[in-house]
Amino acid sequence: MPTAEDLRSQLGHTLRETNLAGLGPLYRGKVRDNYRLADGKRLAIVTTDRLSAFDHVLTTLPFKGELLSRLAVFWFAKTVDVFPNHLLDVPDPNVMICRACRPLPIEVVVRGHLTGSLWRDYEGGRANAAYGLTFPAGMRRNQRFDAPLLTPSTKAERGQHDLPISEAEIARQGLVEKAVWARAAEAARALFARGQEWALSRGLILVDTKYEFGLDGNELLLIDEIHTPDSSRYWIAADFERRFAAGEEPQMLDKENLRQWLIQERGFAGHGPLPDIPDQVRLDLATKYMSAYERITGGPFEGKPGPVLPRIEQNLRARSYLP
């Protein structure tokens, strides 16, 4: 794992964005720069160090892009027998070459516990209507559900807010063809079960996550990322029950650390001026991401300090993706 000094020095080398014109047309998401290759059938997905919260890009984290991309590759390999995904090649630690799919306009969120935005909706009396589900009265924050729940959300443009949507409303609006949605929902449940099983074997609880699916012709594939600390919540399993019984927050190894800091320290939950993120907050979260990586994979994170973009360009040229 990079040292504290390495992390601090990397603050000056974080990858905010790329402009690799030779790769093809660019679509810039919240975290990923997506290039459509010349054949039109593949995407080069470059995971940057951008950090978003409440649907706004706020800052960057040292090594974040590499951590997320490496973890996604790890999880794609570990779940390919559960459901096929779009990954084809990994020419650089920050880059995945993937099949170009037509994304479904819905994120499939699977939750094992009552926490995060769902807890805020539940506490505010909005959960039943927002998600089209019936939640029992008297549940506590972070309480485990008897069985994981699907709570889909819309996929907003950058800077806009994703919104919860019920499965009935997805069908009513015709957002996803009925048979396709059924396959996606079944896949999400199976992927979450595999993720929870592996996480628990590594001393973690996979609390909740979001999946994205896309169509390549008629074939449904898992796309984007899977089970990263950006798209998932991870709690330390060993002391969760004690902390829950005592009304204490679990130990978290994911982006929720930043969300809670923003709410508690800056009063920010997605509305109003964007707050500055102090370097120490960035470094603390980067350390948690690295800890999550090493716990999940069982191996060290070996990110090397220094500029990221020249390495990406060199590796893409070496594999003939760039001229």
C-alpha cells in the first residue's frame, strides 16, 4: 500500500480528466471518461480520480481511478459465472476496453440494510411512496432486512439527481421492456448474493450496491462497475452487531464517509454551493478505499506515485489503441 507520504504527494498528480482524441468520441460521466472506438463496437472506459457525492463532482482522490478500475476487474472475473459482463481487455490499471452497449435507463439498487438515502426517506416518511414498497414501522437505522430489497433509481444527467422509482412505475412508463427488466432484476439479486458471500469471507458486509445493465443487440450484460466503494457500501463485519445494538455507526470503508462529513460538517446534501473538500478528508477517504481494496482482493494495492496520464497514453499506444 502507498505510504501516507505517497498519498499526500499524489494529491498533485490526481487524474481530473482525459482528452485522448485518438481514441474516438468522448462522453464524460461523473467519474469515467468513455471513448467509443473506431469500430463502434467497443468502448475505452478511463476511470479518473474524480470524486462525486450527491450527484455532483466535488474533488479528486489519490489513486481512486486505479483502485476502482482494478476492483471492477476483480469483481467482473469473480461474478462472470453468475452473469456476463462487458469487459474485454485491460490495457492499463485505469482503463477497461468493453463491449459498447445501450445502457438501460435505470440503475438497479440492491439493499441489505436500512441505511443511507433509504434511511433518510424512511425517517422522513417518504420511503413507501418513493419505492413502491411497504416498510414496517419502527425499524432502526442500519437494521438488516430479512431479505435484500430492490430499490431502482433513475439515471440523471451529470449535475442532476437520481430519483427512486418503483418497479411498477418502470413498467407503467415503459422505461425497460418487461422481460429485460425481469432478467436484470434476477441478475442483480444473484450478483448481490455472490458479493455478500465473498465480502463476508473477507470480514466485510456488502451493505448495498447499484448495478447498471446494457443491451448489446438482444444480449443483456452487466456494465459500468461492480462492488466498488463508490457504488457500494462496505462495513466491517466483526463489530457491526455490537455497534448496532449500542446505537453506534458501523465502521465504513466506502464513500458514505464523505457523504456523512458533507452533511454533518458542511450541511450539504446536494443543494446549494459546492463545498471545498480539505486535503485531509481526501487523504482519509483514499486510505479507506485502499483498505477496502486490500480486504476484498486479499492482496496489496501497489499504486505508484506520479503522473497518471502519461502512463495511460503509453500503455494504450503499446496495445495499439492509440496511434
